[in-house]
Amino acid sequence: MRDNTVLTANSTIGAWLEHPVGGDLVRGLLAQSGGTEESFAPVKGLPLQQLVALSQGQLPQSVIDDLVRAVNGGVIPEESEAAGWVERLSSGRFAGKTVIVTGAASGIGRATASRVAREGGKVVAVDISAERLAEFSAELPDADIVTVAGDITRQESVDEIVAAAGGRIDALANIAGINDDFSPLHETTDAMWDRVIGVNLTGSFKLSRAVLPAMVDAGRGSIVNVASEAGLRGNASGNAYTVSKHGVVGMTKSAAFMYGPAGIRVNAVAPGGVATGIPFPPNVSAAGQARLQPFQSAIPTIATAEQLAASITFLLSDDGVNINGAILASDGGWSVQ
């Protein structure tokens, strides 16, 4: 790579590592955190900016800004089109449609809600955090966004979400989810089990149950559930999370079979590694983590939330016509290993 190559925060980590100056800067950052270049292999295709989300709050934005200045003679250059994948909107794809998106204040949910809104849809954005929902809505002042702060495991919140849709519900994206502590079955506490199953499976069940009557009456609708690589295999996460995501897969297939004749499509997306920065609970199981680590280290790539939103919105939209009961592995090929 030539010395005059301009690197920005949106240049890929791979491009930074290949640069004669940028490579040394990134390796120095890695050395400070005890990491190695080999540990960055799955994320080389991501923009350098994604390290902020991946660090789960440990790496401030100022560090990325300092790296960009250092490689560009003390200035931050204007961004040019990023190398690699670039989100390309389909104008009007959701025009006239009302789409409920859970987990809409952060990560995959936020990226999905944002894309639906920017493609012309009315979004009912749902999350437990009213503050983060307000921040999200403020970012898109011209979009049609209704925010609902609530807990999808509680029927009162589910009723409020359906009411906020205003009588028309074209699509539902069940994205809200939480991690477990990697515990194997004999270590899983009642509290961990109940919380993870409650949010990841029961919440999606309750909200799906609530929107289906309106979809049946309309003779159309699309539901997309977010499963996981852990819904396809047993070596991707802990007991509670794995069971919850296998449950999501089963719920998806059952509903697709039951409601397909009514014009309703029900599908799931199964992400692999995603740079969302969702934290794990404290006290992660040492035994579970040790058992899982060799398999998690085989993740081929880490995706951005926007890349997952592309998969989800495809299935939510009419572009997914004739796809029903599918479990789309959006995991960079992890599931075929």
C-alpha cells in the first residue's frame, strides 16, 4: 500500500494493518490491551470505527480520532466512500407500511429501525430505555417514528406497543435480546434462565401473538425473529441463551407453517459475531467460557449491525416474497464450518 493512502475511521482494520504507518499505530493499540494481530483476523473487514462498539465502552472515540490524526499529519480528513460493503437504501421500500422493531435503541435493532424509517416506513421503535429511544428518534427528525419504552416480557407493554401501531401492523422485527453468562446447564441459575428465556423467547412470543390477529385480518404480514448461531449449534454460547435461540427457531417454523396460508411470512435471521458491544452479565462461567473459547475463536468474520439490518429488512420487506419458515444464517459462513 502506498504511503499517500488516506486512512479514516471508516477505512477497514485490514487497510490500517497493511499501511506502513497505520499498521504500527494499530499494533501499538493492540499491544496496550494485550491483544495480537492474529486476534483481529475476524474483524479485518470492519471499519476501524467499529472498535469503539466492540470494546463495550473500554475504548473511547478519542482514541480512534487520535489514530486518524496521527496517520494523516495531525488532521482528520474528509471521509470518502468506505472500502468494502456500503449500505445502499431502497427508497420507498417500506412506504405506507407500519413496522414494529424491538431492541430499537441500540445495536441490530437500532440499525434495523433506522433503515426501515429511512426507506419510508412508519416505525414503532421499542426498547427498555426511554432515553436511548429519544436519542435514536432525534437522529431522524423527518422520519415517522413512534417510540415505546417498555418491557416486552410484560403484557402491559405488549398492549401499549400494539396500540402505538395505530391499527395497522405490516411487519414485526423481534430483535431485543440479552446474553447469558456462558454457564453450562448444571451451573445455570433460576434467575439467569428466567431472564434470558423471558427476553429472548417469551417476549418475542407475546408480541408475535399480539400482532398476528391484525395480520390475519389484513391477509398479509411479515415477522422476522432474530435467532443466533446459538440457535443452530450447541457450541456458540451458554445453556440458557442456546435454549432460548433454539426456541426462537422452533417458534419461527411453527408460525410459518400455521400462518403461511393466511398470507403471513415468518422467518428468522441467525447472526454470528456482530460488533454491537452488547455486554455480558458479570461473573461469566469460567468452565463454560473455557469450553466455548476454541469454537468461538473460529468465527470467520464479525459483522456490523447495519449488515445484519440488511438481512433483516430484506425478509421484512416484500423483497422476501415466497420466503417463509427460513432460518437465514447471516454469519459470514460460520454455520458451514
